[in-house]
Amino acid sequence: MKPLLKLFTTTAVATATTLSALASSYAASCTNDSWNKIQDRGKLVVGIKEDTKPWGFIDTDGNLVGMEADMAQEVADMLGVELQLVGVQSSNRMQLLEQGYIDLMIATMSDRDDRRKIVGAVLPNYYTSGTNILAPKALGFKDWSELEGKAVCGKQGTFYNKIIEEKYGATVVAFTGNAEAKQALRDKRCVAWVFDDSSIAADLASGEYEDFEMPLQTEDDNPWALAVPIGERDCIFGRFMAGMQYEWLRTGHLLELEKKWGIQESAFLVKQKDRFKDWLED
């Protein structure tokens, strides 16, 4: 055998052996427990918000509905299984996924490094939002600094509660649910409600908050992530959900769901549709 051919052959064999070992190691690390469980029982259990209209909320008939409920249904349909929705909140959504009570979480969760250590956040991110306040127009807030020393209603488990206190000197009164927090605002137990600007915009568009406004410049814009169990992020389930998100963004389907649920068109989704479009399309 010629030296060069011998070198090539030896290298190829070594590479193939290495890849085979890596593949075996990878396969061993992917138990795909949730994926297999979903297939075996013929049902997908998804945690969505139960108090964050219009992404996830309980309607007048007692059903969990919303934009993220529709997304969950599409995942179940693609898998060919039934869907069971479980209402979650910011304070328990990661724990429910981590402990196996739900298979998948699509619950307005901001994608943060500390959260990626607990649950399997799947890319590409499907939405984004930032921090703002809902406040009475009569108070005329113009700047975040005006919250210093004032009581601000918040939601348990949201990362920006600590930021508002440390950065602007507000005192956050945290509630377990959004409805409770907004009722406390109406009862004047706080001067504002701090939450995602996207959700506040939806409240203002509903016509139920005519005496309120979102007066400040949005801060801490942060992408949202859906999540699978952390051990399955890079395995079958995680890769399947990555594909679902890619298609939602590429086709502009999430823009359609925004329109269905009366959500103002997201500049993020418009940008992502352009980013992922087929370069051969007109």
C-alpha cells in the first residue's frame, strides 16, 4: 500500500472508530424517558399559564385556553397523541417539569442562564418580552426612578422583582397569581403592577383598563423559551421541539396566533420570519 493511501486509510478507520464510540456514548446518555412515556400512553401533558391572558388562562367555561395552549395542541397533533393541559404559575412551572408532573412546559418563561441549569430550554426562542408597569394614568409616571419607596405589585417567581427593588428602590408586594396582583392595583394597595410588557399590552387592548397605562420605557427585553426535561434537551424530544419552533418562526404561524388572540404584532416574530425564510422565496 502506498504511504499516502495507507495514511488516509488509517486516519479514516480511526475517525470512524471515534465517531462510533461517540455515537454509542451519546445514545447511552439519551434515555428519552419522557419521549417514550408520551408514545406509550398516547398522551402529552403540557404545562401552560393559567392566569396570563391571552397566552394561557381559564375561560368562562373553565377550560385552559390561549396562544400557548394552541401551540401545545399543535405539538400533540404532530405527535399523534392526546393533549392534557396543566395550569402552572411562574413559581412552580420549572419544578413541575423537573419532577415529571408535566412533559413539556410552554409558559411565558424568560430564557435565562440560571433556568437552563434546571430545565431543558430549547432553541430557537419562540417569543420575547421585557419589563414594564401597568399604572393609573392619574399618577403620571414618566421614569422608573419615580417608583423609589413605593409599593409595587408583582408576581411570585418573576426575575424582575429583585431588579425593581435593587435598581429602583421599590418595594415589591408579590402575589401568586396575576389576577390577585391586578386586583390589588385596583384596590390601591400598590401604585403599579410590574410584569411583561406583552401581557400588559394585551390587558390594555382588552378595554378593561381604560384608566391605566404602560408609561415607562421597557427594560430587560428577554427571549422566551419552552422547555423539556433537562436530560432530554439534546435528545429526541428536545430536537423535535426545536424543529417545531423553527417551523412556527419560519412560516410566520405565531404571527397568525397573535392575531387570533388579539395580541399586537411582535417585531421579534416579524424579524424571525425574515431570518428563517427560504432564500429562494420571492
